[in-house]
Amino acid sequence: MLATIDSAALLGITAEPVIVEVNTGESGDPRFVLVGLPDTAVKESDDRVKSALGNSGFSMPRTRTTINLAPADIRKEGPLYDLPIALGILAASEQLHATVPLDDYLIAGELGLSGATRPIKGALAIARLARKIGKKAVLLPPRSAEEAALVEGIAVHCVETLDQAVHFLRGEIALPTVQPPRAIDRSSAHDPDFAEIKGQHALRRAVEVAVAGNHNILMIGPPGAGKSMLAKRISSIIPPPTSEEHLEILSIHSAAGRTITGETAWGTRPFRSPHHTISDVGLLGGGSIPGPGEISLAHHGVLFLDELPEFKRSALEVLRQPLEDGEVSISRSAGKITLPSAFMLVAAMNPCPCGYLGDSKHECRCTPTQIQRYRARISGPLLDRIDIHVDAPALSIGELRSEKPGETSAVIRERIQTAREHQHRRFTGTKATSNARMSHAQIRKYCAIDTTLGDLLQQAMEQLSLSARAYDRILKVARTIADLAGADKIESPHLLEAIQYRTLDRKVFY
């Protein structure tokens, strides 16, 4: 007898429909035959399903059973087909006797040997697919169901065991609709606070401007200046994501399996800080079956690269396209995918290999050749894509001993939130979400300056030998500074501060 169960295959961060076809009663040796381009994890479902059926009180068919995962041209990976395969076997062998149409449901889940369900990757994408193709509901393991419940317009039921799923489909029990998880209350979170940072007023200001406009920022200073300390506190001042941004973030992290392990907090922006030994694939994404890397996991959040010159040159150069376009395209033999990667880059580095170039209290031991080689690890095109370059000088003993607290993260976050609300109203109905994402046409419209300011900017461009890309980025930063000040137009102080954040182009790298 033939039975079909609707499931899905995860491709990148999206899901495609998969039909699990189970045919029993065939002549031949009593064994499983699994076809449909499965990977190793799918092939191993044979043993998991057999044990789960037996331990749940069901019997295996005593005939040859063929299981086809259609369409056969899509690569199937992961253990998510365990539950639909088991239900398909029960339906085909007439042990299920479902009282509801099975094609009303999209079903996915891993099975343990006891018959208990385990969470899977991509539950959010599966729920979105179910809504798209008009399914009534989805059946998923508990933790995956909680994630899928974030998708509106589709009922989500969690099944803890194979036996429970059978009783539900028979109409013998009811399963309540799963409610979405609650976002983290920022006021109760124990995030590190900006008030803990001593001195570095100029650096704090630059970070505030960067977060307000979602600008990329590079901090340059000696060891112990507080660069990493400050970067790790950006999460405490960045506003929470919108509902749409939240779904995009979770779609990526769900596809990477991070929601299963609990590494991703509901209602927060991601903060990714990979080590400088990371590979190109780890940073960009990829693999035999393309999946998200660090830059996609940082989507709508922060990517912090500490000790920037220590990263491999090839790894840094792959950042060019994502920084410019907000997405990355990955082509492999298994297919091509485009992943979102609209992140805020926060980078930190020393001015030289020993870290003490320009420090009045420590002697720099580096030769000019060593300094030049160190600085050359960051290419000019990559540097051009970083909006703000700011110096982080060494702290004095007096600043370290000071008991005077700085501004709290809550106060800074309030100013940033106000500036972002200005941007939201400005870009309503467009693809831009922040000043850093403005197109050339939007820059000309919203960053218009008078002749006097134009002459000032031209003079700065010529003296600092800045590129055309730097011209646009200065205007974007100036627009953000004006938003923080509540000004409708860019004025002279806003433009001068924005120019100041490009002076390191010449001072440090040329």
C-alpha cells in the first residue's frame, strides 16, 4: 500500500517541499530501500525509525518497503525525515488510520531510538513554507515548534513522541497551538554597560555615531586601550530588531542549527566575534551544501573582528561584496544560494605589530618594513568600505583611577533609538533601513549640502587623497550625526566631525 507524507528540504535558509512516499507490500526481501538523493544522515534513518517504531508499540512491515523522497533532484540532508518516514510506514501498513487528511500537515522531526522527537534545523523556514503552500498546520518537535510559532498565519503543534503524533492524527487527543517565545526584557538583562568604560570619550562618541547609522567602524590603538571592551558593549546600546528583522535573523540561525542549542536569544540582535584563524568558508559561508557563515549569522547585528590584520588576506577580501551589497552569493556543485549579510562591521587593530607606535610611554620596537607589511594586510578597497576610523589612545593612570561613572548604556541607547526612528521615517517604502544603506540617489536627496560645505568637503578630499566612495561615506556619517543632533539639514559641525573620522586613512595607512 502506498502512503504519502508532506515534509520539506532545507536549501540555504529557505525550505522546498518534499513528498515522502512509502510503499509497502512489495515482493522481495523484507528490507528498507531509501531513494531520492539522501545524504548519510538520511540513510541512517532506517535504523532509527525501526527502533522508534518497535519501542512505541508498532510493528515493522514484513515485506520490502520502498521510501522515495521526491523530488529526486534535490539533495536531502539531516535527520528531519525520521518522523514523516515513520508515519508514512504506519499509514502504508494500515496501523495509523488517520481521521484527518495527512496532506493538511507539513511534518518534520528527528526520532530517538525510544520514539521521542528531537529538534531539527530550519523549523522557521519549514513553517514559512507551510504557510506559503497553504497547509493547515505543521507538526514539529517541541523546541522546533516554539521557533516555528513565530510565523504568523500557520498553526504549529509540537509532538514529543511518535506515539503522540499517531494518537493526534487518529483524532484521539488534541494538541494545543504553540505560542511564540517571549523576547528578552532589556531592562532585566545583565549586559555589560558603557558606564564601566573609563575615559575614551572620543571613541565612545564614534561608536555611538556608528551604531546610530549602522556604519562600519575601525578602532586603532595600543593594547589595553579598551577597544575590545567597548566593542563587546555595543549589544547594550543597539536597539532591538523589528519583527521583520527578527524573522530574518532567526531564519539564518535556524538553518545553522543555533536555535536548537539555545545559542540564539529571542528578540536580540546577533553579535559575532570569530577568531582570526577562521577560514574563508567559515567567514563567508559555503560547504558541499552551501550554508551560512559568520557574516550571515551577523545579519542585522554586529560582526566584531579583533586584531584585524591577523586575519588571512583572502578572508578579509571576501568581505568586500557583503559590505557593499548586504548579501553574499555562494556557488557550489550542489547549487547556488544568496544569503543576506547586512551587518555592522566593528574592527579593532594595533597601529603596528608590537602595538606601541605613537605611544609616548612605550617604545615601539618595530622596523619601518615591519610596520608597512603589517598595515598592508588591510587593502585600500576594504578600508574604503569602513565608514569610521577612530584613534583609541592609551589610557592614563588618572583616567583608570577615576571613580566618575560615564554615561550608561540606557542613556546612549535612547539617543540612538531616536536617531534610528528619524531614519525609519525617512526611508519608509524603500529598501534602505539606515543611513549606511543609502543609495547614491538617496545620498543626493537626503545629504544635500550648500556651496560652502561643498567647498569644505572638496578641500578635505584633496588634502587626504580620499576616494569617491569615501566622499559618499562622509556624507552618510554626517547625516547620522545630524540625526543624533535632531537637525533637519547637515551643518558645518556635523560635516567636520564626519571628516575627522576619515583622517586615519592617510595618517595610518599611507
